[in-house]
Amino acid sequence: FKACDDACKSCSKCCDDACKGCGDCCAPCSTALDRPLGSYVLMSGVVNLPAAACAAISFASEDVRGCSVQPLNALCGLNFVLGLGHFAMALYIQRRLVYGLNNAGSIPGAGAAPLSAAGSHSIPANELMARAGHIVCYDVAFCLYLFAFVGSFALQCFGFNWIRACRASSSLPWVSATLLTVFAFAAVGFAFLWYCALSCDACLQDCWPRRSHQP
């Protein structure tokens, strides 16, 4: 019985260590999702990382590497870089937004506690809009990314014709270009809806105190 008890304790310890390791690995993901623009970061990863993977795997296809009609090989290489770049910029924009808010001191308890302890819902909508506007107007990396974003969409418009002309047997170049095109529309739509939601939230925050004083 003692041997069985020791074996059970060892298994329990291994399970606890495995759960702790999984928790440590998932902690950055949970933190990113709890922050402002967490949904955008999630959407960017779900769309762009598979696009980058498909573009990278496309290099293994002889039809892609040997196409002399159009620069399909260069398209796959650029799409690999763009897929990773879009996701990296999503994390960068979120970090810049949170970093600016922390500097402004508008997050309750953000001086010593991490942001996830305060939660993204405690950040005023007006402050989010002001910080987002500051990033759009004054952040150099974001301004340069706008040109890359538009260039990425234009590249996919040409890329579909290049893929069709090369008649590659692999469908991965199609998948990569399609995902990057979908991301372009999704990012613009997300930005519009996010701004509308913040505007409505800010309006309610401004109107609610005045209503509460009414008899």
C-alpha cells in the first residue's frame, strides 16, 4: 500500500507541476486578452499566424519556387513577413495604448498592481479615445505601419492574379493571400466598431451623472 501511495503522490505532484507550467505559459495570453484591444489581438493572431504559416509552407512547393511567369515566390515571402508583422503590430498597439494609460495614471491601482488586476473595464472610454488618437497622430511606428497595411492589401490584389497565372498545384498561396485580405477588411471594421462603441460609452458616462442628479 505504501508503494501505491507513493506512486499516487508522485502522479499528483506531476499533474500539479504540469498545471502550473500550463498556467505560466498561458498567463501572457490571458493578460493580452484582458487588456484593451484584446479582441483585436486575438483576431489578428487567429488570421495572420495561419497566413504566415501557409506562406512559409508554400516554399516547399516546386510550382511556387519554379514559377517564372510571376514572382509568386516573392509573394509568399512577403506574405510570411506581413502575417507576422500584422500580429506584432497588434501587440505593439495594445502595449502602446496600455503604456500611455499607465503613464497618465488613469488606471485605478495601476501604480503597483498589474493591469490584469485592475481590468480593462475600469478604464474610462474618454481616456481610451484620447490615447488612441495620440497614437494615431504621433506614434511613428503606427504611421509607418499604415503604409505597410495599405501596401499589404494592394499586394494581395495583385497576388491573386500572380497565383492564377502560375497555376500552382498548392492551394496554400491562395489561403495565405485570402487570409491577409480578410484581415484587412476585419481590421478596418473592428477599428470603426471599436470607435463607435467607445463614443457611445463616453456619451453614457457623460450623461449618466447629470441624470442621477435629476429628481
